[in-house]
Amino acid sequence: MSHQFHPTVLREYDIRGVIGETLGTADAYAIGRGFATLLRQAGGTKVAVGYDGRISSPELEQALVAGLNASGVDVVRIGMGPTPMLYYAEASAKDVHGGIQITGSHNPANYNGFKMVFQGRPFFGPDILELGRLAASGAWLDGDGGYERREVLTPYVARLVEGLAGIDRAQLSRLRIGWDAGNGAAGPALERLVEQLPGEHHLLFTQVDGNFPNHHPDPTEEKNLADLRKLVAEKNLDFGIAFDGDGDRIGAIDGAGRVIWGDQLLMIFAEDLLRMEPGAAIIADVKASRALFDHVERLGGRPTMWKTGHSLIKSKMKEIAAPLAGEMSGHVFFAHQYYGYDDALYAAVRLIAASARLGKSVTELRGAMPALVNTPELRFQVDESRKFVVIDEVKARLAASGADVNGIDGVRVSTPDGWWLLRASNTQDVLVARAESDSEDGCARLLAEIDAQLAASGLERGPQAGH
């Protein structure tokens, strides 16, 4: 027996597709067979499985478990919850050797997919391609695994609350915070969490609904923060926190209604962390602001720029033993006093802790950041076969011109005006650009440089490609 995946489904960091078109239960079963085969070959015998709140998730979960069992691996079924709860189930249990979360993350409601961890490390890139090869050849191990159900929500939330250890609860009891779960899988965990946090908490959209009736669960798009911003303003709250569909990415609004972007949150976390771990390495992706790297350096830390992608960042953290990392997209990774995976609920707790330890409100911390002019992520469609070729062409032209280029992930070019970035997305047929300057004029000049490079490769920065 063999199985062919749709060519668009096996991606760099995870597996994703459109339900009923490119992804279905037969794929979930094949993923289970392949993952179990690889795990058994590596000496593992048990996998934790969780799923998000999408309508298609329960049937995919059943098929996945059947596939894992048919290849001789036992399953710990933890039920519905955020992706970091699945990571917690894998990281905290001695008897579990891998984990699979069924989640469409922040994609539209008709999408779904799989995020995986294998013996404590991210499972991505070549690993995912290997699942495709095993399926095509049908070279799966056979076996007879079973399953058990395990309640993980209670210990997971208790572990989140430990992020406030050592902080005077009376100091925290004055806090007033807004929360927006966006009808995503973090809702039930969030309800439990705020019951155990000091202070006053106002919650939006904690009811899990895979149709996302209120707004799309992607806090990196400012329009999706409108309800939270309104709540913070109406109730005069200290700040607000939002989550994506599966709870591994965080968004935030300060008391004045300003967005605190991923790299700005990392500035706050870094300031707090470097007091406890002087000289530590802190990783951010190539899309992050220069202000962040300067800030970490000023505080005596070691700023490290790395490739975009949660799996790539996690691997780099292990390699250089960094206690903290983050991405512009709101993935924040704490290995300091935690497990090193991206957990937006834990990041929210650490934001409360950082504000308390630094003795400044979140609004003060945001207000102290330099006012730079930067673009959001600019995304534009380019044919899959051309996207990496274009980046190589740009690199060659820049090398010939003697430009100051960091080529770690696409090109990040520093000029007297600031910096600009052009990179190929690993998950979509798009190029991603970003520019940052001290002034509007400088930013316009940087965008002109991007446009000139695109034009030289026969492209133009046309209408924005969606996520």
C-alpha cells in the first residue's frame, strides 16, 4: 500500500493543505504511518497527539492515530488545545518520544495541517520530505499500537503560572489586562490561566469556533487587533494580548493603543532576561528591527540574527544555547526557565513578569522604544520556480556593487538610510520585503532600491499577496 501527497502539502516547517481539496484523512493516516516508522527506527515508541479548534481537526486526529497505531506506535491523546500544550505534553513526559499537533495555525478556516516534534527536536525540512518518500514507496513498518487519553490542560496551565514565580503578587494584583483568543484553540487554556493570575482580566472570543466568526486569528495583521484595541481603550486597561489560531504566536497592544510588534516584545523580554542572564545570546529573525539588535548589544547581550521560521530558530537556539529567541511574526521562544518552544500563553505570562521586575508599565516600555519608520511585511507573488533564482540574482548584483549585505536568509542590505530585506518565503510562492529607516524619506529611498532590484529581475512590487 502506498500514498501520494498533493505536491503543495509537504512544506518546509510543517504540513498544510485545503481540506477536501489537497488534504484529507488519507493524508493524515499516511503521516501517522510514516512518522511512526521513523520514530520506531530511532528507538521511540510513544507519540502525543493534539488538535486545534478547526471543524476538520477531529476526523484528521482519528485518522492520524489509526496510522500511528498501524505502524506500531502507542498514542497519548491529549484532545483539543493550543499547539504549545502539545509541545508541553511531549517535553514534560518521560514516556513520550514525539508529538503531532493537527492545526491550520493562522490560515483560513478551510485549511488544516500538522506541526511535529521528534524526540525533543523540531521535525521539518528533510524530515517532512522523508514522510513523502515513505508514503510513495509504502515502506512503512507494521505493528499494533494502542492509545490512552491524558488530561494535560491542568498541569500545562499550572506550568504557565510558574512564569510569575518570585514576583510579589500584591504588585501584580493592580494589573488590568485585556485578552483576545480569536475563537482559536487557546481559549479554554486562557480561561483557566486568568483564573490563576492576580489582577483584573477581560476576555474576548474564548469560545472555540473553527469558523472564526469575529475576526481572523492572526495577530500580526493590525486589522485583527481592532476588537482588542477597543476593549483596552473602553476599559482603560494597562495592555492587551492576542493569540493566533493555535496559540503559538502572540500579539500585543499597549495602554495607549499602540501595537507592540514581535521584535518590540523581544526588546522587553531581552531587557528582563539579560538582568538574570548577563551576556546571553538572543536570537531574532532577519525581519527584526535594527532597534532590537542595538538594544540587546547595549544591554550587554549577544544579538544573533538568524533565518525566519520557527523550526529553524528552535534548532539555532539549541546549537548556541540561547535562552531567548523571537520572530517578527510573534513566535517567542523561552529556553530560560522553560522548554525552548514557542508558546504565546507563556510569553504573555513573561510579559507580565518583565513589566513587574523592570518596574515599568508595558506602555512605558513601549514608549521608550525609538520611533523608526518601517514597512509591514510586503509580500508579492512570484512563480515558485523563480523565487529562489531571483534572490540569487539580487545577491550577485549586490556583491558586484559592494553593498553591505547579510545573506543569511535572502538579502538584508544596510545603507546610511537604514536597511531593507528581500527574501523568498519557504511556505508560499511569494517574495517578502521589508524596509526600516529613521525617516519617511529614507524609507522611500530604501523601497526604491527594492523596486530597482525587482525590476532588474523582471518583477515589480505589484498588488500585495495575502498570507
